[in-house]
Amino acid sequence: MYYLTIANEVKLQIKTAPEKTGIYIFLDKNKKLLYVGKSVNIKKRLYSYLLSGKRNGKNSLLMKLAAHLDFIVTETETEALILENNYIKKHKPQFNIQLKDDKNYPYIRITTSEEYPRIQLVRKRTKKEDTYFGPYTDVKAVRSFIKQIITIFPIASCKRKIIPEKRKRPCLLYQLNRCLAPCSFKIDEKEYKKNVMQVIKLIQGKSRTLLGELKHEMEEASKRLNFEKAAEYRDKLNAINKITQKQRIESKNIDAEYDILGIKTTDNLGVIQILKMREGRLIGQEHFSISIPLNSEIRDSLRAFILQYYSKVNVIPKKIIIEKTFKDTEVVNKWLNEIIQNSTQEIKTKLTQPESQEHTKLIEIANENAQYHLESKREIKEAKKMQLIQVLKQLKKELSLPNVPLRIEGYDVSTLQGSHTVSSRVVFLKGTPLKSAYRRFKIKTFEGENDVRALQETIYRRFTGSLKNEPKPDLLLIDGGLPQINGIFKVLKKLKLEIPIIGLAKKNEEIFFPKEKQPTVLEKNSEELKMLQRIRDEAHRFAKKYHKIIRKKKMIQLSLENIEGLGEKRIQRLLDHFGSITKIKKAEIGDLIEVRGISKKIANKIVQYYSRNLE
């Protein structure tokens, strides 16, 4: 890895970049990732950022914020693509396109790693041996689908793993014929797993194959005069037909298997619509919101989505059809097939433009649906904004404020028996968090446990230090009561600032004003109180998180400081290079001497120290 520290202008450092394939990373002054990009020629790509005539709004702002540059050389473009995608998923840089609220999208999991697999709705893919479907966007629809599945194929859907040796009484689902209760009775494992495989086919959209199998089994049962079993298969056939008859759009090719991707964007928001064609039938659709950096191209947004979405799905279809391909389509194709190669899937995939009138028509449908969802999201967003403004107007009235509190700053302190005391500031603009304006403070003027002094120092630094030119808040909200409020009021008075200030005490959710002993109480479930609580709790969370980071860093530093020859700078370089104390502990001498300032002698001492003090 090459690492460049840029003092003044990024362009001076770009000149030393390698003319090789890899990824490049822009970081801000705090070494927070701003943007990750891929190129077959890093140097050539970076030079394009310096062409002011071609620089768009996004690149202009990126170059303004960039203070450091990092890049990693790879052997192939596919390796670079994988690395780029991993970095984006891990660090979520603000200038890269992101799949919004990714953590909230549910999956259907079949616990195929178990003797008696269960079907569940989960939020994360935690076990590689299990089978996952999704991600989906409609949680209610997924829950409803699972209910339909266990009505047709009564496999277990409980939370706990089934251990046949530990028999227990069957639950209500057994009474409703929605579970065979392998936890209570001896069930034929082969027959049970046959049910599980049929469930998987149903979720995959292979309904024609499944219907053919069940029809054959029904006929065989009839031949054996087992009419009860034949009736069971008949009921399953009818139930599956009932589900699939809703899927009206069909392909002329009964083997057609592909995803159609439509996209519509506006400002910093986009919606991608996926239509899923399996066995010639449209079996499902999903739509996903994406956040889009300033002046990004639609094709870049679609490319970023494909990399994030298809790295999570269990099965990639034979074709992924998009309206227009992008420059490195072949590289993305290769990457998709490498994912398939590392899975149990046998059929390769192809990312392509429409190849028939059918594809073109479905692209139009996908785009139309994406536009509908986009407009719907915009309308909902605007309605929520209006609601928040109304809450703020009511808050002005309830608290007798001079102005509508459009900008509210929340403050809190975090300490552990007076050690490593820190404070936080969060900003809510028009009722929503402005995370780019969040700030953290290390308390410098005293040691010990004193919330009032810590808050006084924080407020003084806010209005006299590097933040003094920021917009003045319409309201200061403190996590605390009268002592904290009165302490801050003195600072504001000294600075000749007239800014409304209130304290929200957790115990009884009472609101305190400076010099007023009697607190104000808002209606318990009012939207006005809920907003103040949100801001107060966010300031508390942010301060607590920072305090935890500081404590952890100090513990790491103390551990490394025990090693002769390691000072603050070398410790920081080790942490920057390896990322964690765990990786430093596992590092070999050859790895350690790659870090600037770490000689072979010091590397030996590090290895010896941790070999003696392994936890």
C-alpha cells in the first residue's frame, strides 16, 4: 500500500501516483474516507480531478475537502472492483453512492445447516452454511409469504434450533397444521428435507418445476390408491396455483430467467426497481432507495447498486438487464461470475442491455414503477418536513421562544468517575439531524467529575473557537437540570450572547429555564416533547460513543507503551497500518518492519512482548 500525506494541495501528491490498476481513496483532514474509486491507471484517473473545466459539483467539493490520499495497487481490474466494493460497504464514504438503510432490509433464511431446517425472517446473513433469499423491502409481505409457505409446506419456523433428542410439547402451529413438529415427534428426516427443498423452489420462483413434481406425486399416490396423500398433493397444487396466478406478466420463453433493473433519480435521491423473471413468469419485484452524491450520473448509481445488491443475494439470475451498460461492464460481469464460482450456483450470469422487445417493454415498466416510488418518497419526505415545521412552531409557542427553533443544538457530557471526560454537540436543522455538524470535545481545563464545568468549557469553545462562525442556534438543549443550565447561562452572559437555553432532565422529563426554579412540563406523548427527547438522547449517545472510543484508545496506548522504543508517534503509525491491537498482536516481524519507524529490533520486542502476554 502506498500512503501519501497531503499538506496543502492534492495535485502535488497525485504526480507521484502509480500508473497501475487499483483503487484510490480520498480522505479528509481527520483521515475519514470521503470517496473510493477504481481505475486501470490510478495516476491518469487522478489527473482528471485536476481538470477544473471538467470538474463537476461533486468533484469540486471532494477536492476542497480532501486532505489525504491513499491508494492500493492490484494485479487485475476485477481485484480492484472487489476491493472498491469492500471499502464502500465497510466505510460508507459520503461521496460514494449508497444503498439506503441497508441494515433494515430483511432476508428469508432456511437453516439448511441443521438436521431439521427452519424458515425464518432475519436482518443479517450470519451463517454461510444456511440458505438466504433477499434482501426484500416489504417486511409485511415477507411475513405474509412465510405464513403462506408453512401453510402449504409445514416446516418449522421457530426461533430455536430443533434438537430431536430433546423432545417437548408441540406448539400452536402444529395444531394449525403449519408445522410437522420435529421437536416433538419422530419425523422422517428425508421426507422433511424434501418439503424444505420444495419450499426453496417456491421461493426461487421455480413454480412450474414444483407444480410438475407435485402433480407427478399426486398421480403416483392415486395409482397406489393412497387417496388421502393424493388429496394432500392436490391441496398443495391449488395453493401454489393461487399464489402464482397473481403473477400475470409472462415471457414467451418458459425458461426465461433474468432480473430487469429500472432506475429514476432526482437531486440526492434515487429509486431502483427490480422485476424478477423466473421460469418465464414475473414472480416478484423489489424497489430500493439509494442516496446519490451531487451531479452523479445515473449509470454510476446503477453500477454502485449492482455491486452492493448482488454481493448479498443467494442466487444471481442468468441475466441482469439494464437500459444502458457502463464503461467497465465486462469487469462487473467477471466479478458477478466470480461470486457465482464461490457459491453452490452452477449457471453463469450476464449483465446486458435489452436483447428483445420483451426486455425493452419490461425496462419501461421498471422505470415507470421506479418513477412512481420516487415521487411517492418525495411526497412523503415533503409531508414529514411540513409536520416537523409545525412541531417546531408549536414548540416556540409552548416554550415562549423568540423564534421558531429551526436550528437546535444539543449538548451532553460523558465521563467515568471523572476520567477521560468528553462532551458532544449534535445539531438538528428543521427537526432532522445534521450529522455533518456533530462535534466532539475533549475537556481540557480540569480533571475530575464536574458536569457543569465541562458544559461551560464546551459552550465557551463553541462560541469562541473554530466553530464561532457557524450559524447561531435558535435553541440550546442541555441534557441536565437547573445547575447545568445556570452554569451555561453565565458563559453566554459573559460572551454577551442572547440564545434561548433549556435543560431536559431525564427523571421526570421536566424542562428547566435559567434562573427559574419551577420547571415546565410538556404533555407526556406530545410531538414537541418527543422531538426534544430525540435531540437530548442523540447528544447523550454521541458523547457516550466518543467516551468509549477514548477509553479504548487509552487502553491500547497503555498496552503498547509497555514496549521499549514505542512512543506516541510509532504507536499511532502501528494503529494506522494494522487497524487494531488484535492485528498488531498477530503480526510477524516482516509485517511490523513495513511500518515507518519500526526497526527490526523494535519489531522483535513487540513480537516477544505479545508472545509473553497473550490473553
